[in-house]
Amino acid sequence: MNPVEPRRDEFTPKHPVNEEQETQIEDNLEEEEDIIPSRFSGSVIPKDFDVDGLVKRLRNGDIYIPSFQRTYVWKPKQASRFIESLLLGLPVPGIFLAKERETNKLLVIDGQQRLLSLLYFYEGKFPSSRRAFSLKGVHPDFEGATYKSLSDADRRQLDNSSLSSTVVEQNHSDADDSSIYHIFERLNTGGTLLKPQEIRAAIYHGELNDLIDSLNDNESWRSIFGRTDKNKRDQELILRFLALYFGGYSYKDSMKEFLNNYMSKNRHLKIQSADQVKQAFIPTIEVIYECLGSRAFKPKTALNAAIFDAVMVGLARRLEKGSIKNLEQLRFWYQVLLNEKNFIAASTVRTSNEGNVRLRLQLTTDAFVDLE
């Protein structure tokens, strides 16, 4: 690499970025061609649940709606028309559920709004309102009715109504639940499709996911990234660093599958502990912010995800030997990397390609190895 002397003011730590401004991320992971299984590794079971049974399962947690999921967005009239259809015996769209092998709970893939409408009607109110959930804009026989005020016959009709469901279950041979991931990705039909990390947070919920959520509040990281990303892209970057730091030497295409695999295997922090994860992320992001400020990983205006993962991994490997005292030296080699043609190419084109991932990790490791 040919060193290029950086300007001294180029990496002066800045004040935290505008929290109202959405962070732009330069990354071609969204366009990555997924390696789709040639055949689904699991079973698909059609099953009808009665409404009363669904509500009971929702209340006791046997049917699980991830807390990150889209907030409840149906208007009272939409929810009322859905309840009315069941009272009238009209067909309604089915739901998709995935059975968790560890707990036997059912994870909601598609149908959250319908299920929550039922739960809220049975409980008598929407969670964001003090007013009772009474039916509106429906047949006159049901207008203004609550679950408690329904006639006995109508209440039995609703309780016994069936909601068709499709339950998918992963085979034990598919250790990282990748087939469930692809089903979730294709079948989730919300107004805005879920992004990869939102799906991972649903399928691989557990101690690692909770820890990543906690690390996402780190002040140095927030100052660099900006406001919390509604699609969890900030948390995906943390996961990406952890997966490449702890397993980058074995990286193979594709990045999505690689992240799924790591989050599945270390879901309960049985491979790397919470302390190991914290020790990898926190000192690394803090020394980067101390040295480079809020412009870190942003060669232009957007945060470059490939530069992020490479610099973080290379620096974390150096920090294994102890703290870094010479920040001027770190600034210098960071700028050298940003002007090195091989590093630029590996960080801008086909960034999830196996060769490019390994190349940029090696370049940063070599650049930072002798930092004092």
C-alpha cells in the first residue's frame, strides 16, 4: 500500500449527527443473490384453529408475536369488519405460523393484524386507547357491540369460528432454520416488507439478539450511526461485525446466510459469551469514535457497510494485544486504506463476495497490526 498523508483536520471528532436525519447506508447486500435451498427442509401442515383457542394461545404466549414487529396499524373500522366477517360466517384470509423446535411455540409469520384484532376485541380495548373496543361500521345487529355485550349465540359463533392456518416446521437437519428464514422473507405481507435483521430478530430471538439490542445503545456507536434505524440496519451491522470477527476466516457466500448461521449458532451465547461479545464490540467502536469521530466509515456521506465491517474487525484483532495509544497512527492508516485501490474495490463492488470479504479483512488486519 502506498501511504497518503491525511489532513490533520480530516478526522477531527465531530458532534453526534442529527438525530432527526435518517442514516444512509452504502451496501449492496439487498441486491445479493440468495442461495435458496433447492427444496424446503421441513413440513407444512394445514390446521384450523377456533378463535377462542387462538386468543387463549396469544394470552399465554403459546403463539408468539415478536415485540419488534410492525406496530398495530389497523383502524377500528378495519378490525371491526374482520370481527364482523367471523360473526357472519364469512371466509377470512388465513395465517402463517412457524413452530419453534426449542419451545414448541408458534411464531407468527403472517397474520399479526388479524390476531391482534381478535385479542384486543376479547380484552375489550385497544392498547393505545382507554375507550372500549366496540364494533363500528358493521351490520346494524352488531354496531356498537363489545365482546362482553354480544348475545350468547353470537359469542359462541365467534368463539367457534375457524381461522385457517398454515404451520411450517423446520427439519432437524437444517440447524440454522434457513428454510424458515426464506419462508418468512417471502410470506410476510405487511404494508412494508420486513428487512433481514427484523426477520432474524423474530426467528433467532434470544440472549444474543437482546445483547445486540443493548449494544446498539452504545453512545459512540449512536454518535457514528445516528438515530436508531426502524428496520434494524444498525443492529445488523453489529451482528455483521461479530460474525466476521469471530468467524470471518471461514466466511463463504452469501452474507445473509452467514449472518443467519452465526445468529442461530450463538443464539443463546453458548459459543461466545456476553462478556466476549461486549469486549469485542465496545472497546473497538469507542476507540474508533475517539479517533475518527462521527465521520467514521463514511468516505463520502453514506456509511459504507463494507468499510465498517473491515475496519472494525481489523481493529478488534489489534486490540486483542492491548489498547492503542497512538491515535494519529490509527488516523494515518485508516486514510491509507481509503486510498488503496484494492481496498476500495473490495468495499464498493460485490462486497459480500467471498474473495472481497477476505481481502478487505486481511488488508485492515495488516494495516493495524503494528499500531502502538
